[in-house]
Amino acid sequence: MHAMLNIAVRAARAAGRMAVKSFSEPQHLDVQSKGLHDYVTNVDKACEQVIISTILKSYPDHQILAEESGESGAQGDYQWIIDPIDGTTNFMRGIPHFCISIALAHKGTVQHAVVYDPVREEMFTASRGAGAQLNGYRIRVGGGKDLDGALLATGFPFRMKHLLPDYQKVFNKFFEQAADVRRSGAAALDLAYVAAGRYDGFWEAGLKIWDTAAGELLVREAGGVVTDFAGGMNYSKSGNIVAGAPKVLQAMVSQMRPLLPEALKK
């Protein structure tokens, strides 16, 4: 394992221990609102600081981009992209489906990625050019060739409910053809599940880079494809992402395009 990936794993495990301990003691949670239906807890902030501290002990000259505290550290070629708890609503409601997501980008390109589910003790890792693993074992995307029989995952745009009518058109189209659709509330885990072949495809609008940076590399290193809603590469800016096995993704994008307004075709 690459030294930088090893640090990411160490940081994820440290945050995971803290998250699981707090998950079993919900009476100690302090929940605050960041916006409409968007929450942060004292545990999100504590986990983030544990991750940052672990990273900076080994790489004090690296830059940090974290969901709760924003950008910090030196300006340089290396940037760590951190979501301390992806699936905060699940976490604070006692739903055991959340994760820690850590990615390391070099000159804007993600090189190493960790998505850690501390409840199930599942550590998804990837390094560019070296494949993707789950607890040390190689993983691959599914072998689906179209939407027939596919299991898809999504997340609804709860921060942008004005998009819901157009979003539902896509959902209805996919639901008619696929075997089923899941909505579990943790985008980084959805992407990890695509990488592991558990889901055949995933789409969601309005995500942030800390939601997707690690999961994107997992999917690519597992043999999958990641695009925006038009099949392009603008998802890091737009937050509109599609991921899946190559032929499944091709089918998804081709069917999404005619159903979406111009504002979402990116």
C-alpha cells in the first residue's frame, strides 16, 4: 500500500472509531443546521479534526479541503479532500449507513481514495493505476450490459427541490426498466457500492467534491466510468454525477439527456 494511502486509511480508522462510539451514545449528539434540511453534528466536526490531525502529522505542508472547516494549510500540489461523515442524517437518526470519505489529489487529479464504513468495518481503497480493493481484496464493477435487471442507486436533490419534477422524469424512466432503485443517503458509499458491483449504476445532482472525490476513483479503478449528466467531465463543477459499469452508464446517460432541461445537462 502506498504510504499516502496508508495515512488515509489510518485517519479513516481513527475517525471511524470516534463515529461508532458516538453512534452508540446518541444522547451526546449536538445537532446544528447548516441550511435547509442540511445538518452537522459535533461528531462530524470532531471526526474531521482527527482526520486532519492524522494527515498533517505526516504531511504538514499539504493543503486540506474539508466539508466542515473548508480550505486550510499550505498552498501546494497536494490537497486532501475530506468528508468526515457522509450520511450525517442517517448517523444522527440512528440509521447505520454512513461513512468517512478521504481523497488525495495531486495537481487537481485524485491519486488515492478511501471510503470507510465503520459500522460494517468495510474499507474501500484505491490508488490511481493500482485498482480498487475492499478490505484488501480486489473489486470490480458489475458486468451489466443495459438497464434490464440492473440495480441502480440515487439521491434526491433535497437542497434543490425545484429540480424534483425533472428529476422524477429520470427516476420514472429508470425505474420502469431497471430491477429496482435504492436511495440510501450516503453518496460516497453509493459510489463504493458501484465499484464493488453491488450497484450497477448511480446518479445524483448537486453533490460537492467531498461527496464524490474518493468514490469517483474507486469506480474508475474498479473498471467503471464516471460522467456528468450529459456524458461529459464537468461533474466536479456541476455536482451532477453518473457512475456505473460502462454499458450501464452509457444506457443511463442516453436516456437521461432528452428528459433534462439545459440547466441539468452538465
